[in-house]
Amino acid sequence: MADMNDGTILQAEELIPVATESEAECLELGGAGSLARRPFDPEVLTKLLEGIQDDPSATQEYMQLGGGVPTLGIGMDACVSPLRHAGFCVVQTTDFFYPLVDDPYMQGKIACANVLSDLYAMGVTECDNMLMLMGVSTKLTDKERDVVVPLMMRGFKNGAVEAGTNVRGGQTVLNPWLTVGGVATSVCQTPEIIMPENAVPGDVLVMTKPLGTQVAVNAHQWLDMPERWNRIKLVVNEDDVRKAYNRAMDSMARLNRTAARLMHKYNAHGATDVTGFGLLGHAQNLARNQKAEVSFVIHNLPVIAKMTAVAKACGNMFQLLQGLSAETSGGLLICLPREQAAAYCKDIEKQEGYQAWIIGIVEKGNRTARIIDKPRVIEVPAKEKEGELW
Amino acid sequence: MADMNDGTILQAEELIPVATESEAECLELGGAGSLARRPFDPEVLTKLLEGIQDDPSATQEYMQLGGGVPTLGIGMDACVSPLRHAGFCVVQTTDFFYPLVDDPYMQGKIACANVLSDLYAMGVTECDNMLMLMGVSTKLTDKERDVVVPLMMRGFKNGAVEAGTNVRGGQTVLNPWLTVGGVATSVCQTPEIIMPENAVPGDVLVMTKPLGTQVAVNAHQWLDMPERWNRIKLVVNEDDVRKAYNRAMDSMARLNRTAARLMHKYNAHGATDVTGFGLLGHAQNLARNQKAEVSFVIHNLPVIAKMTAVAKACGNMFQLLQGLSAETSGGLLICLPREQAAAYCKDIEKQEGYQAWIIGIVEKGNRTARIIDKPRVIEVPAKEKEGELW
């Protein structure tokens, strides 16, 4: 989420600060009138970024330097740069986040999973180094700080260790808002990377995590905000919300690493991860990046149970069924050959105990993506694994 | 400056926001009662970081993995991690800053030079990729934003290009404070790195930029703050301050790359860059990291002209002559064999037109650093190059 490589840009889409910010301050950002917002107009951001885009001649020169090594600049999930050393390239991504869950340890893990996810979307499964970026809120008391910050760091670090890498540097500063994020770097040989550009008509689209994390996180906050709770209590009860929130936390903290490994096994043609721009935003971004003249059509929307009802009860606020609700550390959206997709979904469920879904198709088109008029909503239960109860 | 690899930690020492923050907000941070502050007590930060330090067994395992490749975690300027590919390691650093000059383009260049400086301090002259981290202040009007942010990005990018690298990714978010920074990554073979640990008694200490950037930046701000200006106007005039400010900007935007190249030519035994902890803080950090039982003794302090007088007129605020005044994008502090040091200084002046100075010696000791009681202050004039006038 929220990196320059998501849709060309620049944004802080998921400003759902829990502990440190008053709502008033959040609303100063403008936006959709909810705690979750997308403050930068993509056009504004594109304009801001003009200054650092390479001029074509420079890019050309750079491509030549790279020889046969793939090169990917601003625009997709991670940047890919050829190295001076033949055959190697560096794949890098950076992200940072404003907290959205009230468990600092989980927030650290989620931030780490989200940073790494941009590598995984490129099929890169081995991260060689992580840096941690931490903004310690000036509004925390000493005691809050001494409890919250180490837990968050520990969560981030443990996420890195779980991913087979480690945190070996970073920066921490004081800042009005609490932030946590990092940098993930992999030095790869070409076959380790699946460039997000080879979808062909006949492929299908697979998604590896359910939608609705933002809705769940907001609904959970509203348990303590009677005025807002009243808006949704007719469609959902407290227990539903707690289950959905826990399911969202679990989903956000889960690494997309197995999903990335299996992309190689099942010959994926490209992928992206679903974060701040929502499913449709990222699908459009991925479609735009394809070499072949293809379009994506999405038929199914797997959503954390009850969150569709909550979203509907909030009017047009989340735009969940329009595919525009921001996700944090969402799943991979993968273009797979049709004959491989079912096996992919079966394999990931076998390995991880989590479902994946075929949600759409790739057809001939003009590099756009859309959701059909009445998509089928798949309610993804909080309880998913046998014997495990949220 | 301000990275976790500076003195183990975590800090935002040089909070000298010019355009976007009211002084009142800055002062909320606590600290020394000036606009320039060091808000985190190093002990607090060390404690916060405990959660992510490796346990010794894990480190051991990791070292074995690394084989003969040097490994350097949290504590010095950049982290060095062995890669899966034999003989290669990745050297990385990240930093971000609150603006301290009123020219956005120059601020971008300075941030870039400061990020890269941590690689240069390790003797690494080739940066393979940069990411840019930008926090766009929520307090900027649209017009301010559309002018300031692209200029800052352009400055950052041009700094990268000047360094023979490029910005290929990053993240930009909305934040109460304006911030600019980045990540620099180099994939190296061992001989490209000069580990900061091989000083021996008999070496001398060379510094490649003058001190006093923080004093100059503050004095320049005070031109518009009569109450503060009155405190220093007896020792300095407006013209002096503008010259010092321009000299500081020029110095901060200058890359330490030639300084790093020459470290190889003249067999440097290790170096660090002088940033947020001031000359003495970084000297102590470097001394602590030495393999041999050595101490550093500093005799000479090159300071931007008139800034010593300004610092003295401000009482104990800057602690410039104590070596504790924060610098931004300061010079390299290098341990060189005595017989090479003069040639090093001569060579850098020949190549760049900027002086370097022998400022101290390495003697047998317990890995500490100190400044002698009455150090010799070298006034570094604003006008340095023939025919060039600030």
C-alpha cells in the first residue's frame, strides 16, 4: 500500500490512526469524509512526480546499461534495477503506514508483511535485507512510548524473521503521527522475478486474500463510537465485528510469500498486491502494464464475512463492491493460465490453510480492468481453519 | 544524520523546520530550548531498539552464513549484509529530514547528499539504486505544495544523478511535517568496502567539510527574528550570516563521493560521516567500533567563518566547540596513516577545490574520543575558490 510504486504514486490512503490522532486532525486531510481516505488526487501526485521521471533518452541509456536484465521504474509494486554485476538486479520497495489496529505488535507485523508484499507480487520470494522506518509520535507519553514502540518494532522484526530475512538498519524519528514501515531489498537473478506484464487472453485472475480489511478495521473502531455504531448495528452485531476484525488482522499479518512461490510453480503471467487503491485500482494498474492487448473482468468478490453488509449500511463511503475500498497488506492478484488456476488455489490452501479464489478473466482488450455489474460476493467466514475459532 | 545507524539510534536531531512548522510546535518536542534539538535521549532510544537487536545465537548463525563477507548491523553508518550470491553483500542506509533551508531544490539535494554520505563513509562509491521518501505537509496550500514538492524532488533526483545513480522508487505520504529523505543501496564486492574498524595508533584524523552548518542555518533564520538577532548582532553582521548560510548550503549539498574514492587511494583505516551527533559524537562512535585499543584526540576545529563567534554569543546552546553541534550532511571523519594524510588533503583540494584538514590523532587508548581543552579553531572563509564569491 501507499507507495510510489502503487499506481505511479504517492499517497497515504489508509490513514486510520487509532491511538495518536484525533479524528479532527484526520479530517483536516480532506477526502471522503471517513477516517479512511485517499488524500492525494492521483492526478496531483502524478504532477508532483513529474520532476523525477526520467527523460526518455536517459531511460533509453539506462535500458542499454541493463542489457538483458529487466528494468522497472516507478509505476508497479517494486522497482527493478540492473546492477553493475552481470545478471543481477536489485528489487526494492518501501512503504510506511499509520497504525490501523490497536495491537502494536500486530501493527508491526502487518507493516512488515505489507512492505514485503511488493517483492512477493514480483514473484521474488527471497528478501536479502530490511530496513525499518519508525516515526514515534510526539503525543505519546514516555510510558506509552516505552510500551508501544518496542512492541511494534518486535512485531516488524518477527515478521522479517518469519519471511527468512532480518532488519539490519533503519531510521527512527519523532513525528506528530505514529508511523511504521520499512524497506525490503532483494538482489536477484532474472529467473527469480516474474515481471507483471505477460497476461494473455484466456488467463484467469486469482486473488489470495479476502477484501474488506478497511471496513473491518473501521467497524471495530466504531464499537466505541455510538453515533457511528448506530449506523451499522442493524446489519451486524458486536461479535460479528470482533470476528471480522480478528480475521482482518490475521489476513493483514500473513505473508504473501507462499503465494509468490506458487506463482513460479504454476507459471503465473504477472501479479500485483491489492492495497491502497483497492482491488479495481490495482487491477487497472496491472492491466495498464501488460504487453499484450488485454483487459481484466472481475466477476467475484471474496469479502470478509458481514463486511459487505456493513459497507452497504455506510452508503457510498467505502465503495467496497466497486472495488475501491483500500486494503492494507491485501492478497496477490495473479494472472494465471486457466488450466493452472484451480491447482494453484488448491495448493495454497493445502500449504497454508487459507483459501484463494478465481475472481475473473483476462480477455482481449485495451489494458483496462472492470468489475461486472452485479458481482458475486463470496462471504469469507471468520472461522476458516478446522478447529480454529476467532 | 538521524539514522538508526548513527550511534545505534533513532533520532531527529536536526529539527529546524523552516517553512511549515510554527516554533511553538517545534518546542513541544522538548530539548535544548532552541529550534535545533536532539529530542531522544540516546539511552531511551537504545532501550526502544532492544526489541530488534539480534540475540547472540542468531547473530552467530548469521555470521556463519556470511562466510568471509563483512557484516555490520545497527551501530555504524550503513548496514552491510552478505547476500545469497557468493562474494557479494548489500550496503544500505536510510535517512529522512525535516527541511532546514528555505530553498526546496537545495533541500532536496542536501537530503540526497546526506543519505548517500553513509555509503561514502564506508568507502562505497557506487550506489546502485535510490528510493525517495517524501512527507508532504498537510499544512501546505495546494499552490505551495505544487511549487515546493516538485522542486524538492528534482533536487533529490539531481543529487542522485550527480552521484551516478538514480531514484527508481519510493513513497510519498501526507504528514503534518514536511519531510524528505531516501534509501541508498549498493551491491558490493568486499574490496569496495572500507570497514570502519581498523584505526591504529599513529594514524591521524582528517575531516573533509567544516563544522557549523547548524549554527549558520539558525543564524540565517534569526535574520527575521529580531529578538534572536539581537543576541548575535554584536559579533556578526547580516552579510557574514548570508555568506555563512550559503557556504553551509553548498557544503551540505556537496557529495562525499570524492572523499570516499580517495579513502581507497590513500589506504584509509575507517571513517564515519559527521551529522546529527556532532563531530565528537560521531568520533566517539567510530572509536568505539575499532578493533585495536585506540583513542581519538581532536586538536583542530575547522568552522565556517564567524560561526564560532555566533555560537559563543548563544551561550551553551550549540556546544559547537565541544563538538556536539549537530551537522547536516557533514564531512567524512577519516582515520588515515600519518604519511598519507597530507597527500589525501592535497588531492581532494586539487580535485574538488575544497580544503580538508588534519584535525587530530589516533593514539593507544580505550576506544573513546575527546577534544583537547583549547582546540585551535580554523576559520573557513565563505569565499574559498579563486574567483568565486558567495
